[in-house]
Amino acid sequence: MQSGQTAGRDDRFDLDERLLEYAADIVRLTEKMPRNMAAAHVAGQMLRSGTSALPNHGEAQAAESPADFIHKLSICLKELRETRRWLRLTQRVPFVTKPDTVTPLLTETEELIRIFYRNIQTARKNSTKGGTPDES
């Protein structure tokens, strides 16, 4: 992921921008993969799962209820976990000439997984606060 400053703010803390750059990195990686049958299959799967967090996060921002918000964030998390597996396979085979070039993308995937996992946990906790009072 490319990091930098935009209008005085760090894009690493702007999740929309971070997901946009992540999706762009996935696109760039898949474009570098060979055009044989196995690599094309993996590239296609990785392209679908690796770019889906960006639009699904947008859907979460327009959620109609707390449950809908949690559901859409969960889709992002699921797709990021799938992408992690495709990235690991890309490194293992390898489908790129320098498998170490996948490492920064795997690191970003792990960080995004942790962010979405924490966001889901927080959203679940906050959605139960409006329920029945604790009878301590």
C-alpha cells in the first residue's frame, strides 16, 4: 500500500482511501500474473474477493439498521480472509516472479482483517446497549 499525506491527514487512517488503494494493489498484482489456466483462475478469484471490501464497506456506511451494518462489515471480513488465502497461494506456487512482492499486500490484508474484526465486535457491543438494562 502506498502511504502519504493528503490535505494534512494520514490516509492510513482513512479506511475508504485505504480500501481503495488495497483494491488497486490487488488489481495491479493480478495484472502481473501469468495467463495460464491455474494463474488465471487464482487471479480471477483474488480479483473478486480482494476488490469487494471497497464497495461492501460503502454499503455498510449506508446500512439500514445496526444488524445490516454488522452484516455488511462481516461480508468485508469474509472477503478479506478469502483474499488472504489466494495471496498465500500466489506466493506458494509462485504465480509472480518475486514472491516477496506479495508480502506487503499480505501484511495490509492482515491489518484490514484486524480492523474489520474489531469494528464488528464494537458494533455488536453497541447494538446490545439499547436492550434491556442489566439486573445486577
